[in-house]
Amino acid sequence: QRQLVESGGGLVQAGGSLRLSCAASSRTFSSYAMGWFRQAPGKEREFVAAISMSGRSTYYASSVKGRFTISTDNTKNTVYLQMNSLKPEDTAVYYCAADRGVGVLLQGQADYWGQGTQVTVSS
């Protein structure tokens, strides 16, 4: 069974917003740093955002800085990615990921991965 399950993807026009959710199967993930990655057709997976275990530190790729916000709700074992001012180049499959160290996420690795949710931004 999946340890992380994403939802909230869909089709949106440029300039619109979407909120992605990633539900963890266990309270164990409250002790993990969480992150979001994306992969567009024909391209490599890239880092999007991450949040430390404590939730006090967040990290963003330059391409989404100021537009996307990562947050977590430990009571719900859920991590969110609020995406505003979406651009066609944001179109990709978005994956959530978890690891004990946020530095690992920043390097593009993780111990746990979700199956992904499609985000399509039309021009």
C-alpha cells in the first residue's frame, strides 16, 4: 500500500491556482522532512519545495519562489503545496516525498515517494 498519496491535481488556466495535498499513512511521517518534486514529459524530475521536520524551515526552487507555498499539518499527517500564479511550464506530474533529512530532499532523493498527481496549466 502507498505510504504517501497525492491529490488535488487537475487542469487550470495560466494565472490560476491549485492546492495539492499529500496524505501520509502513518504518524511516523510527523518526524520526517517533506518535499514536493515534479516531472514534465521528456524531462528529469526536479525539486520544487521542501519543509523541515519541525516545519520552521522551507525551501523552494527558484522557478516557484514567491508563487508556491509548502506547509504541513501534523495532526492530519498531511503536507500541502499551494500553487498560485500558475504558468504553462508548471505542467508536470507532481510527487510528494519524505525523508528524515531535509538535506536529502534538497539533493533530489527520498526514502518515500507518492505515486504522483497530474497538474496541467493551459495557456
